[in-house]
Amino acid sequence: MLNSQRLPWFMALRYLFSRKRVASINIISGIAVTGVAFGTAALLCTLSVFNGFHDLIGSLYTAFDPPIEVVPTQGKLVTADDPALQRMAAMPEVEAASYCLEDNALILFRGRPTIITLKGVDDHYDHVTGIRSILYGTGTYQLHRGTIEYGIPGIGLASAMGSIDYGTLQICAPRKGERINLANPGESINALDITSPRVCFNVNQRKYDDNYLITSLTFAQALFEQPGCVSGLELKLRPGADLQAVKSRMQQVAGNRFKVQDQLEQQQDVFNVMQIEKLMAYLFLTFIVMVACFNIIGSVSMLIIEKRGDMATLRHLGATDSMIFRIFLYEGRLITLLGAVIGIVLGLLLCWLQQTFGFISLSSSGGNFIIDAYPVSVHALDVLIVLLTVAVVGSLAVWYPVRYLSRR
């Protein structure tokens, strides 16, 4: 004998899969399940596409940005022999460490002055980042040789200068602690020559490709007149090291004087914008799922009308109004859950097809994109969020109508 707790579920399951006397109820129920399924699949696919773009952009920055960066919280510079920096660089989990000095400078090329970001790095920079993997040209990666200082531009900056092999050019920066003398500006500016190694780097991000020029740390310190000073410490961890645990220990060593940032935090603005876009897409598609759930209200309402005789029989057998309300409430929830499960399976299938075959391309006209098709990355947390969202939205959508109609 079914107890009062299991009876509503038992009746709801029977009503869900049994044939109705009025065929239109089955049709409306099918439409309701289909609407919820397509809304769920669209929600899952959209979130997965945003995840794909997030992972893609993160992979682009990986070759240029270090796994961990330590920068001062106040001011732009710090001495390279700072004890805290040396302690962090000497941690057993650190495989390689590189000091850098980054600031704005002015290049003079064929009479066209251009403001750039000059990044001076030491000889360990290529061991900390994957800079060698994104180099293009006929030369090799080198920062200095004897008295010659080399500068590796981004591909956009090299294009603006007319060639990767730009020969030798002057880089200028204001002298430390001096104001510009308008009568003779040359006295207030420090200018040094730099030579092309006949290579450039391509991060596929305009922030770097159009503005950055990589050179040696000693050259940058001489140009900015900051001997022994750096703007940050870049670190690469050993394979298998726990990034968050090491980062937490480094922050304890750094105290309030330094910020310890992973790659996500180094590009916080970019990823924050993407998270906001993903949230807005989630809210918009949740509203569409809510609209689809109104079909469930129609299906359950017609079922209540058809089963009035059954409800009268149940009342004579001792069923309460609360039990009858729960029967049809569970009916609505089961329709929602069935649509959600079908939608998740459909969404996972579509994501797999897009990952495998790339049916949906970024441009039908063959534009210049990093990838040909929309990237897709399915996260288990997103699948759970979509399932819970659809279940909650469906339950809330049918609660009041079912309560009102069951009382009538």
C-alpha cells in the first residue's frame, strides 16, 4: 500500500506516461517537453561556447604571460635584490625566475615617433614563458650579444615599422627626475640604439602585438636610468606543483608590499568582461526557458480538468487537498525534469559535434581568424547549473497555477 508521501509521485508518473482521453493533452505535453529541452540545450551550448573562448584566450596569453607574476603594490619599481623577491625566487617549487623592467618609451623610425611599451627581461625569460613558440622571422631569439642590444617587437609593431628587420633605431625616454627643456629637448631625453634580431612575436592580442618591444633588462635599466631596479618578478613552477598553494605561500612572504598574480589575475579586466557577457547570456536564456515552461502550465491545467473524476474518487478515499496539489505539482516538475535531461543530452551531443567537426564556423566568408570554428568547452559545473536552473524555473512557473487550479 502506497503511503501519503509516495502516492503523489506514483500518480504523477502514471499521468505523465499514460495515454489521455483527450489527445491534445499528449500533444501539449510533448510541446512542453520539447520547449524545455531546446531551451536547456541552448543554455548549455551557449555557456560552453563562452567557456571555449575563455580557454582560447587564456591559451594565447600563456605564451607571453608567466604562470606567476610578482609586482609591487605601491609605485612601479623595486630593487632586484629585495629579500622578499629573492625568497620567492628560491622556493623549491619554482623552476625558473626572471626579473623584468617595463615602462613606456618612444621609438624614432624613419622620422615617425611612436610610443611603445618597452619590456626589459633577463636571460631566463624564455625559460619562464613560451616566448620562443610564438616567434616568427628569419633570425633567432636573442636579447644581447657583446655590446649589441636587440629588440624583439610584436608583429603589429613590426608591421607599423615596415619590416621585422628594421635594422637599428633609437629608443628614447625622459631622463630621470628632469623636466623637458623646451629650448633644447634633446638634453632632457635619454636615447639609445637598439638592433633587430630579425624576429617578432605574435600573441594574437593587439595589446601586446601592437605595442610591446622586448629587450634585455640591462638595456631597459640604462634607458630609464634605473640601475638595479625592476618592475616585477616572473616565475615558472615545477611540473606537479600546486599553483594556488604556492601562490598563497608567496603572498605570505610578500606581505602587503607585493601582489602575487596568476595568469588569470594578470588579465583580470579581459576575463571579467567575458564573465559578465556569460552571465548576461545565462540570464537571457534563463528567461527563454521560463517562457518555455509556460507550456507546462497549459499541459497540467488540461490534465487537472480531465482528471476531475479521479480527484473526486481520491477525496472520497481520504486524500487531502494538499496531496492532490502535490500530484499535479510533481507532474509539472517531472515534465520539466524530463525536458531538462533530454536538453542536456542534446546539448552535450551538439557540443561534441562542434568540437569534433566544427560545423558552425566563425565566418562563412573565410575571414582571418585564429580558429575556423566556434570553440566549445563543456564544464561539469555548468551542466549542474543548467540542470538546477531549469528545475527551479520550472517548479516556480507551475507552482501558483497548479495551486489555484487544484483548489478550484
